[in-house]
Amino acid sequence: MLNDSILTLTTFVPAAGAVVVALLPRRGRIIQWFTLAVALLTFGLTLQLPAHYVYGHPGFQFEVDFPWISSPAIRYHLGVDGISVWLVVLTGFLAPLGVLASWKTINHRTKEFYFFFLLQQTAMIGVFVSLDMFLYYAFWELTLVPMAILISMFGRDRGTEAAIKFFIYTFLPSALLLVAIVWLYAKTGTFDFVRLQSILAQSSSSSSSAFPPQALFWASLAFLVAFAVKVPVFPLHAWLGDVFSEAPTAMAMVVAGKLGLYSILRFNLGLFPAQARQVAPWMIALAVIGILYGALVALVQKDMKRLAAFSTVSSLSFCILGIFTFAVSGLDGAIYQILNEGISVGALLLLVGFMYERYGTYEIGAYGGLAKRMPHLATLFVITGLSLIGLPLLNGFVGEFLILSGSFPGHVPWVAAATAGVILSAAYMLWMIQRVFYGTQSGMVTDLAVADMNFREHMAVWPIAVLMLLMGVASPLWMRAIDGAAVKLASPAPLVGMAVKQ
Amino acid sequence: MNDTPSLHLWLIPVLPFIGFLLNGLLGSRLPKTLVSTIALLFTAAPLALVTIIAFRFTSLSLPYVERLPMPWMATPAFHADFAFLLDPLTLVMLLVVTGVGFLIHIYSVGYMAHEEGYWRFFAYLNLFMFFMLTLVLAENFLIMFVGWEGVGLASYLLVGFYFLKESAADAGKKAFILNRIGDFGFLLAMFLMIAHFGSLSFSSVFGAISHHPEVQGGFLTAIALLLLLGATGKSAQIPLYIWLPDAMEGPTPVSALIHAATMVTAGVYMIARSHVLFDRSPFALGVVAIIGAATALFAATVGMVQTDIKRVLAYSTISQLGYMFLACGAAAYSAAIFHLVTHAFFKALLFLAAGSVIHALGGQQDMRAMGGLRTATPITFWTMSSAVFAISGVPPFSGFFSKDAILYQTFVSPTAGPILWVVGVVTVSLTAFYMFRLWYLTFFGAIRTKDAHPHEGPWSMLVPIMILGVLALAGGWIGIPKALGGGDQFAHFLDPVLHVASAPASSSGNQEIWFSVISVAMAAIGWFFADLLYRRKPGMADRLAERAAGVYSLLVNKYWIDQIYTGLIVAPLLFLSRYLLWGAVDRGVINGGGSLAAGSMRGLGALVQRVQSGNIRSYAGWLAVGAAALLLITYFGFSMHLS
């Protein structure tokens, strides 16, 4: 019984919470407490998925599938597999931390903030669980709207500009995505992912294709561009720095990485395996450029948020590399690394946010010797930094190592270049840590007596720190679900069939 | 897998980790005595375990392998366990690491007594023990890499212990980044091994190589050279050695433990551990030997003119590690490990005794301000003398035997040979020179600091250096060669692991004795000049430096290598990143291209500004309307087109 409704519940509990938030009075911290409760409830629900997941079963689980609108044929089809199950949990995990991070910083228009915050939760979970293209697209668009609004409303000083940049960058390519989805529908008469997958697989293995030559390629490209912007893949990353700088922490934590990368895995590799292999050389090149370029540019940033943005571009490019080399270990690592990025970048943004709350600046040069004043924050910052630069026994290493070692055969020069990224990442991260936390205390740090992290802030970061260690030493706990999906993506059945025929 | 009951090897690294957690999480609230008790306890426990294992060693069936129930990484294509290995080589390393490590922990109790952040220091020290023990116990390259990067982290934290000091923070960061360059090689080597052997476990990789005696060079050379790159980072060899002298910014016990006795020898251990692989590539061995010999000579020349007592010892460490690499390159792995052990004794002692001197003089590190400490700190003097004689290769001190073994085997090895042997014996002279220079400047003549009240440290500092003093003298007697009336026990003990089929055959005793005579003579020459310049004719050294100003300034400035690296690599990289990538590409092209709309965006901005001035609902409404419009237009556009 629970298994039938769990995905629906998980998806819509936050939205229901949002409706209640809209009705709550603006008094005291009622809205915050309520949102926190909803977020925790949602997280509890998402945990049901791995708890009841049938490991070793590679298909979709917890499926719900019934017609919703007859014409056009839109179905209410939800389900998770190894790609998405942990992403749903990740989304649930980060939400309470996001509420804690916003507790003090968002003190005007709280109702609007938490309303859109919860709506965003529903949208993100919806993206991960939807197996109907129309439904998926609705959720995908829905992730953009609250984000843009919140960036605009709560931006630091150029909020509107950043929101518009975000909007233009992500909304316009999404229009292309819509065109492609609708075109597929017109061709096949279905929005259903599973059915589309089998139709496309058949058409690619039979010579009498229903699709005009090259048409599928362009359709897959429309998908890819929309997703690549959202990741973001080099050189489509121009929006990320502005969004990181302007967005409230709780939003910045979820804006990059997982949505785009998940969609690439699900649709580009799932629906268009042959086309994905066609563009693979380009994507591998962009990934390796992104790794090195992001790290080099991060090296010379003066602003911690911008540094975090380029660091993110660099590390997400590892995922792209792992995805487009189609090796099982590489895909495993890539999916794992999406989770790592979610939590580690989340922690980084939280900590940087705490510093901003105290000193009102992200400028690296303004800090110095902060470890003396805020030893706890410094410790957590160093742990987070080490996780991001892939220190063994922390989460980042597992992902990076599997990606690089899996991608290595057949792509030796590319992987060698990508591996050089581990040197650069250590350089920019440790250099920033040194300038902010070590050395002589800056005037600002000496003059402004601030307290170290308080209980609420500890509560927001420690769960992540523990998870970093846990994911660093016990990866099989996660990998046993991911594996099944990675194997399928690495060698989709129709491609195998094609090889046999040749 | 075998009938030996479980030894619970995993406890050996995990115990110090518990110590780290206790002190790291609670230490700031605990009294100092409790902090040091915790740290000592969780270092003594693995020492006790290792001692027990050592006593039972002959009754164990070896090699003994232990796997934790859950693998670390497991995908259908790749699998890595938390696996630990015990064999004679591991045991030697375990004894050195836990033994010397424990002594240095004791020493630190006295040395760090008045430092702020006492608990932090001991937490980091225990963390180091965890990673170092993981490194030597690993049964596969991936677990070894855990220790490998982890000791780098501990070193980063400890070198930067005085983190408010800019130079300390700089040094910690520099060490980590240069080590990462080495790790880059280590990682690529692992990728190659996974690609060729499908595994990183020692038994699979070395087993596969052993089963295919026909495979020579080729990708094995590539793996060996990449591993060597990793080793040059960790063990401070050319070209990545420049971090080690700066790492002297850390507290002196750290220099003794990490930057002399244990961590920096990891590269030597790793090469010895993977000797099956290196043996298949004479080319790679040749490179190892050349790097070792070159580093030994190069660092010794720089060590001759340094004035900071710890920097002299740092260059000395680099130089001695060079000897170990030279031995590895000559395929004389047991000689390399032998020197690793004796060096751990005498170099740890040198640093601890130097720390005692620094302590006696209230923080003074400049040898020009020292002198005359022989009478004021006799225990430090006598123990330090033991170490000075040992490192200079004076019989019967420990260093004599190990260095002798290296030099002799270098001469007869096909991958090293007489030319590198000459480099080695010249370095013996230089070593004796800079060590006796240090000895004379520190302990002889009159004290050159005003108002100094030199005094010995507390017992916690003296007992460890006395124990090490004995070991620096007698530690080499475990490996006295047959030619000198010994039984070569050390090499025999390691034979099951390090035996090399093509090892140079033990030659006639006579020949080997002549090699010993030559190297002792070379050491005597170095001592003679140090005696001349720094005892009998003080002032002559300065005149000499003036006369050969060019050479002197080259050495004092360490051949300008730091400046060359900064100028040729760091500065151009930063320039490229700042002006070309960030300035031109990102700000210009990528953001500029994005502002296809820069203008239109501003227009839109104005529009939205007006919309936004109202209330949020209308704003959201606009977005919704836009999205819906887009959806409808495309949908109908397409359906019309298709129909």
C-alpha cells in the first residue's frame, strides 16, 4: 500500500506544505518551524525509498502509472531506479538544512520565501520521479520559476539581473527541450518514457526507421543543450557565478548539478543511446576543458562565491566525463559524484553563508586568520574543502576515482589531463583556505568580534560532515542501487543487438 | 585463507584514529595531562600489538592477509577491499613507525608543554599515525593511497600548526600541492594497473607480472615511472623536493616524525613494495638510481651552507633519502630498507636533539648564535654525537653499515654502476662535512648568544633521545655483512619479500672491505675539513665564502630552484588564468556572448523592475503566462506543421 503511494506523497507533501504556509499568519517563527517540519517529514518519506528498495532489480520501482489526460495522452507515471533513488533522498536531505540556513537570513517576506522554497522541493522531486515526458517537463519548468523569483527577491544587490540571466540561460533552452518533446509525441503518440524508450530502441535496430535521418540526432541535441545549461557544462556556465553570488544559500545549494546531470543520464543516455555516443567526443572534450578551465579560473577568483561557482563547474565536469565515456565504473562514479557535489557544495555554501552573515562580505582578501576567531567553522570548512578536492576516505574521492579509472581505457590523454585537475583543485582550495583562515588576522577580523558557529548552524553542517565520511568509506551502501542503472546505461540492449547484427 | 587466527591488523591503524577523534572532538575542553595521556595511550596500544605480533612472527604463516567484510569500492568492473597485509617488510615498517612514533609522542609531551593548541597538536599527531600505519599495512595500491594522501594531510595540518604565521601556512600548502603533483602520477599508475590487471591488489598485480616473465618494459615502465613521480613527491626527491625544507616551519617533533623518520620514507617503501614491477623495467630502475644519486649530491651541497639548524637537517634528509632511492635503483631493496631503518633512528634523533638545543636556547634556530652547548647540555651533546657519527658513516655506528651496503651494491648493479657510486662516495664526504659543521657550531667553542641560560629539557624529552642514541649506535648491528664478520640477518629477514632473482651475487669478502675503507676515508675527509674550518681556524669559512662568492651564493640560495619554479610555472599559470582565461575568455567571450542580451537584458530588467514594483503575485503570473504561451505556441506550431 505504502509502496504505491510513496512517490506521490514524497512529491506533493512539500507542495501541500506550501499551500499551508500561504495561509499561516506572519507571526514569530511559525512559518520557519512549520517549513522545517514539512522538510523533515519529506526527508523521512524519501528515506522509505532506499529502505524498501529491491536491490539487484534494475528496473523502475515504486511505480505508479495511470492515464491522466486522454488527449493528448498524458499519463501520471512515476517511478525511481538506481539513477534517481538517491537523488530523491538527497533532495529530501538538503531541505531541512536549507531551512536552518535561512532561519535568520530570511527575515522579511518569509511567507513568500518558504512558499517558493517548498514549491521548489516538489518540483525537484517531481523531476526525478516523473516517467511521463509531459509531467517531467512541467516539473522541470517549475524548478525554474521559484528559483528565478527567489533570486530576484532575495538577491544581494544585483538580484534581478542575476535572476534574468538565470532565466534567459535556462528558460530559452528549455523551450527547445519542449519542442523536442512535442515532436517526439507527434511522431510516436506517447509521452511515456518507458514506451518511448522501447519505440526508439526498435527504430534504431530496425532499418525501416519511422524517423527521418538525423532528426533524432537534433532532437537529442535539443535535450542535451537544455540539460547542459542547467548542469552547467562549459562554456554554458556564465549564469552560475551570478546565481551563486545572489541567490539565498538554500537556493544556491540546489541550483547546479543534479537536475541537469540526472536528465542527461535519464534521457540522453536512456532514450538516445546512439546519439549520445555520437556527441560523446565533444562532451568529453568539453568536460576535460571544464575541469581544467574551472579550476584555473577558480584559482584567481577574489570572491568566495565565484570561486565556489568555478569549483563547481570543474567538479561537475568530472560527472560529464564519467557519463560520456559509457564505462560502468565511470557511470557509477558519475552518479555517485552527483550526490557528492550536492552535499559537499551544499556544505561549502552554508559555511560561506555563515561567514557572510557575520562579516557581510564574500571577498577573500577581506578575511585572514579567521581560524583563530571561528575554530569550529574553520574545521568544518577544511573538512568540506578536503571532500571537494577528493581526499581519500571522504566522499569526493570515491566518485572521482571511479570516474577517472573507469574512463581511462580508450581515453588516456583526456583522463590524464582531467587527473591534472586534482593538482589544481588542491591549489585553489588550499590557497583560499589559507587566505581566509590562516595567516595574520585582517583588520576586519580583528575589529569585528563575532561568535563562532551556534547550535543551529552546527545542526545544518554536521549531518553533511558525517555523511561525507560515511560516503567516503562505505560507498557500497549507495552503489548497490546505482550499479544496476549504470550497467544498463553502459550497454543498452539495442546497441548490443546492433553490434551483433553487424 | 590460512590457519592463522585473525590478528586484527585493522586495530593497529584504527586505535590512533580513535585517539584522534577523542582529542579532536573533546580535546579543547580537557586538561593537558588527559590530552597527552589519550594520545600516548592510543600510540602505545598499536606499538604493543605490533610487538606481540613480532614475538609470534615466526609461528605465523606468511604473507598474512586480512580483509574487512565490506569492500571500499565495488562496481561490476572494479573492486577494492579494505585489505591489510603482514609480511616481513610490513613488520619492519610497523616497528619503525610505532616505535619511533611512540618515542616522539613522549618527547612532544615535554616539548609542546607550553604551546597553545596542545590538544590540536596531539590530535593531528594521532591522525598521522593512523594514516601512516594504513599506508604500511595496505594490501592494495588504493589503500596505500589512502595512507599516502592522508599522511600528506596530517603533514599539512602539522606544518601549518602555527597557522597565524604566514610562512607556516604557506609551507603547509606548498607541501600539500607538491605532493599532489606526485599523487597525480600515483593515480595514473593505478589507472594503468586497473586497465591491465583489473585489480589493485598486490597479490593480483605482482602475481600477474610474475606469471608472465616475458613481459618487460612497455606499460610496466610507464607504471613504474608514474609511481616514481609519486615517490619523488612524498619522499622529497628531485624535482619535487622543494617542499621539505619549508616544512621545517612545523614544530620540531613533527619534523622528526614526519619529515625524517616515517612519512618521507613512504616513497622508498612503496618502490620496495612494488619491486616486482620495477624489476621488469631496467630503464625505470636506472631513472630511480639517477634521481637518487643526483638528489643525494645536490641536497648535500645545499646543506653545507645552511645556517638554520633544522634546514641543515632537512637537506640532509633529502640527501639521505636520495641514498635510499639510489639503492632501489640498484635493485638493492633490502639495503634501501636497512638505511630507511637506521636513518629513522639517527635522523629522528638529530631532529629531537636539535629541538632540545632550540629549547635550551629559548627558540634560537640559527647555528651562528649557538656554540659551547657541550657542557651546558651534556645529554643532548652525547646523544647528538651518536647520531652525527651514525649519519657520517663512522663504524660501528648504524649508518655505516646501511650506507656501506648501498654503496657497494650500487657499484656492482647493472642499473646503477660505478659512476653513481662515485657520486655516492663524494656525498659521503659532504655529509660528514655538514654534519660535523653542525656539531662544531652547536656544541664547541663559546656560546654566541648573549643572556642565554641553556638548560636540558624535561625527562620526557631526554629519555626518547637517549633511547634513540643507543639505537643510532647499535641499530645497524642487525645487518652486519658477512664480509665484516656478521650474518647479514636483516637482508635475510626481508628475503621472502624483497628477494630479486638477478640481485648482485654476494662477492668475495675482500672486495667489499675495500669499499668500506674507501667510504670511511671519504667521511674522514669531510670531518677533517669541518674540523679545520669550524674548530681550528674559525673565520676561515667566511673567507672561503668570500673568495668563492659565486658558488657560495648559488648554494645559499639553493640553486635558485624555488625562484625558477615560481617564475617558470606558478607565475605564468596565474597570469594565464587571471588575464587570459578569466579576463578575456570568461568575462569577455563567455559572459559577453551571454550578453547577446546584455542590452536586451537591461531592457528586460527595467521591464521586470516595473512589474516587480507591484507585488510578487503578478511577477509569478508573468512567468507562468510566459511559460504557458511558449508551450502552446510550440505545441500548435508543431501539430500544424505535422498535420
